[in-house]
Amino acid sequence: MKLSNLLDRPKLVIRSLELAAPAVLVTWWWFASQNSGSPFFPPLSEILSDFRQYWLGERLLSDLLPSLKRMLGGFLLASLLGSTVGLLLGLSASLRHILDPLVTFLRSIPAAALIPMAIVALGLGDTMKISVVAFVCVWPVLLNAMDAVDDRDPEMVATSCAYRIGRIRAFWHITLPGAAPRISSGMRTSLSLAIAVTLISEMVASTNGVGAFTIRAQRQFDSAAMWSAIILLGLLGYVLNLAYSALERLVLRWHFESKEVA
């Protein structure tokens, strides 16, 4: 195939590069670390051996599944609360002005600062971890939902008023479809945050989960096991992002089709 033909197919080139870049990186890492004597950067073969032993075996049920449950539980709770409250604040200018200082204050609190208080209030169980994840992840969804309502198409709003379309009907047919892409964008950001916050909460206050495994491996100077958990987290984020993108394209098919036509 000629180079000119490849350039005429940008999607094919992009897909090829997407596959080639990780393959090149892994190959370089394999050979660069093959004779490594560093206790902090063990050979990739050792890391992959531990990955296969732990994450395709004994730690799958005891650590990975609990982490997924906490992460997805917090993410789904944050998505529900954030989209609901954000739409309400977007529809009510007075309520938004009243609550804006409180929202700004709460979303400025870092996750690490919340964990000690959450442990005292909720204990060390899954409720605490899910609550912390939900608290941190709710803000991107809430703010995107609120801003999306503010940015409604003025012509659509004027048309609905001219034809005296009821508020409830206008909400379901104009406001919500217009806000959905922005809400989805906020949810995508929250999904990445959920992975990080789950890891932090498990490192601080858990006996199981990927975070607890990672900090335990670090304390035991088991670098290969620690790196295997880091690779797992990267793969987990990648797979979840792919799954979310597929679901997003299915649910918001009309939005992506309109962008392709444009």
C-alpha cells in the first residue's frame, strides 16, 4: 500500500498508531529493564509474572472486585446526585446564587482531608469509601449540568415559550437533551477521579482492595508486586474509559450523529 493511500485514510493511520505506541513502549521497557538490579525498578518480566499471579488469580476476588464495587458505587451515586442537583440549580437562578458559595467551599476540600472525618463518622467499611468517592466525584457532574442549562439554545427556549409548551414537557424535550452531552462529559471526568479516590481511601483505611495491596507491597519493599498493581490501575482506567465511551455513543447516539453530519 502506498503512503499516499495511507494518508487518505486518517482513521486507519490513527488506529495503527494507537496499537503501535503501546507495543513500542512495552518492548522498550522489556529490554531496558531486562538486566535491572534496582530494587525500585525490577525487570518487566518479573512485574508481569506477579501481575499474572495476583490479578489473574488469587487477588481478583479478594482485592480487585471490592475496589470496583466501591469505585462504581461512588461514581453512580455522584452521577445521580450531581446531575439532579445541577439541573435544579441551573433552572433556578435564585437558588444557584444562594448555594454558590457553599458549592464553591465544598468542592475545594481535597479528598485526603475528608478521610479522617469520614472514618470517625462512618467507620472503616465500604460506606465510608463510597461516600468519599461520591463526594469528590459529584462536583464535575453538578457543575457541568448547571452550566449546560445556562447555555441552552435561546431560540429553542423562545420557541417553547411562544408555543406555550409546559415546563415539564420543555424540560424533557429541550433542557435535558441539550444538557446531556455536558453531563456526560462531567461523568467522564468523575470516572477518572473515582479510581484515584478509591485508591487513596483504600491506602489509608482498608485491609483489602487494590489500594491496600499497593501500600502493603510498598511497605514490604516488594517492588514487582507494587508495579503490577500500578499497571492494573492503568489498564482498569483504560478499559473503563472504553466501556464508558461505548455506552455514551449508544445513549447519546443522536448527539454524535449530528456532529458527524455537521
